Amino acid sequence: MLKYFSSESISNCAEIQEMQVLLNKANKNYDDREFSQANSQFQEIQESLELSNLSSHENILLRSRIFAGLGKVNYALGNYQESVDSYRNLLSLEDAIADHANASIICPLIGQQETIIFCANYKQSLITEKIPQGQRNILSDLNMMLDKIRNAPIDRDEELNQSEIEIKEYSKKLYNALIKPVEAHLKKYLIILLEGIVRYVPFSMLFNEENDKYLVENYIIESILSTGLEPINDRLPEINYQLRDTLILAMGAPITPNNPSDKVESELNSIVKVNKDDAGEFYGLVPLFDGDFIRKKIYRFLLSGTKTDLRKITGRTPRLRISNFILHIVTHGEFKPEDPESSFLVLGDRSQLSIANIIESNQLSKILSKFNLVVLSACETAGGNLSENYNGEEIPIAINTCFLQQGVRTVIASLWQHNYRRTFDLMKYFYKILRKERISVPEALQRAQLSLKRQKKFSHPFYWAAFIVTSRKF
């Protein structure tokens, strides 16, 4: 497996530094939707790399970043075949799947007339499958499925069964288009590189009619939204979130009738252990709740939390080293695809904290980079309503990816407005499993979703399928 290639380790190589500066500029232009300029810069870096004398390790690392960049920018420009070629090159690289023998990476690229699906497995040749379904058909099925799940009759139990049957009709079409062509090659851990409208797909609820199971029942699912965030073959070590080395900072407010004050406060208290005898799952500071959840207090709260000495909470003499920080936010959120940077979280004083506010705050950006995990227990924080005018390129600056761009390792967020009372149960299960089982975040979310799904009255995917895990790298 390729080792982590930090900026410090390349400080003596001017050639690599120059390419890295250009890569940063190209990715910035992509984020700013200056796609043509970004494309030219990625091509310039590729030409420079071909003329360089870098080691195999350095060459593969830089090529992964270039292919990722060319793949996403050509897709945004509508250059479908060039995008396909770049992603094929990316996933064909040596160690593309690193040393994770139980993982598969899939990348569905939806064109106007066809869809190509790549599947990469450890020490195996890249699998490429093509289906004769293009964006129009897949977008139609996706829109119908999302419309039915967002309008599920959750207050009328007698109609829920029929609602799920109708949802499965479209869910199985998406499964057959995006998963079935590579199904025989998939491992237990499914990593999905999201490009285009696939970014709106709730993969956990895609339905396999042959075994009568949703995807989440067979696979642990993790998404990587933009392969330009980190090189695909640069995998971080796994984290085990344990009581002795993890601190959680939580905040939130009851903004809508759907998330009443007592439930928001109960969710915060169920996960935060302020004193050693509290029922919470992880140690943390007293949450910022309602009127305290305001802009001027957030940074001070996060800064104070990252400097906390756990001895003050546990009463234990040995100093406990905090190596994992979690941020949990309970509020209302809204994704604005027509102007993504105006997407927002609502604060306790009912003001809006927008993506632009987070990006423009150097203080917030710096402190957020210390967090391994951010959980956005809020609506539409990974995407929102889909129309024929949107192609998925707006999602790289959705609320969840905004946090990833500030340096957060992993974000849990939702694709639609959900039922808050069931979200409370889901989050309670998630944190308990994460602490007790010492497993990865995607697997803990999978088990929490299945715990909710197994309860007959909450088996409808509306209750459990909204939340997804998105990471900088797998």
C-alpha cells in the first residue's frame, strides 16, 4: 500500500512542489466552476509529469490526482468519453484499491446514451461494464423514487406498505442499472466514487429483487464524493473510537415542529457524557443548545473542546490523550442547488450559517480540520430536491462536502428531510455501536440503519435510508 505522502515529505523536491501548486489551482478552479481553465491546468500537469524523472511512488501518486481531476472536470464539461478514459486510468493504477482485500470501489459514469460502471478490487484487473441506459432514463427513475420516499405517508401506517412497494419498483431499476452489472465482483465493503447525478442516489436503499434485500443489508457502504479531495490510493489508517481517546462536541436547536425541543435535547444528552456517571456514549462538554447555539459562541466552544483535558471529566489521574474529535449538530438544514454556497444550517437564534460563512471563516476552517467525524443530524445536508436542471455538479459544495473541504475526515449527512423522532433512535444506535463495537463509521451506520429497519413500524426506507457516509478517502 502506498504510504501517506505529506507536504513535508516532498519539501525537498521542487518539481513535485510546482506540480502540487498547479494541482491546487486546478482543483480550486473546479470548485469555482471554471471547468475549462481547470481542464487546461490538469493537462499541463500531465504533460509535465510525462517529462519528469520522478520515482514510481511519486509518479503514481501524482497521476492519481491528475486522472481524478481530468475525470471530474471532463464530466462537468460534458466530455463523457474523456471522463471515462480518465477514470479508467485512475482505477487501473497500481494499488488503486490499496491493501483492502475486502473492499470494492465502483464508479458509475452516466452518459446521455449509456452508462459505464467501473469496479476495482485488490490485485485484480479493472472490471468495466456498459449498459444501454443513459441519463434520461436513470434520472426519471431516480426522480420518481425520491419523490415517493419524500412524500411517504408516514402518518398513515396502513398506506406505508403500499408506499414501499411503489418505491421498490424504481429502486430495483436503479439497482439493476448501477449495481447488478458488477454485482458478481463486489466485496463486503463497497466504496462508491460519485460523479454526476449519481451523487443524489441513496445507495443503501437500492433493492435487489433476486434476494429481496436492500443494498445496505449486504454491504457496508461509503462514498467518496470528489476524488480530487485526496488521492484514491492514499488510505488513512482505520480509527477505533474508544471512550478513553474520543471527545464529542454537540450543538443544536429545535427549529421546526418536526424536531421538538425535548427530542433535540434528549439526542444531545444521549450521546454526550459530561460527567463520568452520565448515560452518554462519549465524553464531551455541555452541549450548545438552542439560545447558546449561535455564531459567536460556536468557535469558542469548538476551541475549548479541542483543548479539553479529560481528567476534568473522568476524575482519573493519568492524562488521557484525545486523538479523535467528533462534532454532532442537530438542527434544520437546507440545500440550495441553484446557489450551493447559500445552503445553510439554522442556528439557535434562527439565523443561517451558510456554506459561504464556513468557507470564509479562517477560524472555523482551522478548528474544523481537527475533527475526524462530523455528524449532521439535519435535513438535506448531503443534497436535496433533484430536477432536470441539476446534474450533480452542484453537490461538491453541498453542506457535507463543505466540512470535508475544511479538513474533516468523514461526514454523515442526509439526502432528504427526515422524521426527527426516528433520527433520534438512529443516532442513539449509531453512537452506541461505534463505541462498543470499535468498528468503522460506515459499518456502525449500517448496523444502526438495520437496527431501525428491523422494527416493523420503521422498516420503510424513509426512516433509515436518508443518511450517508462521505469521506475524504476510504
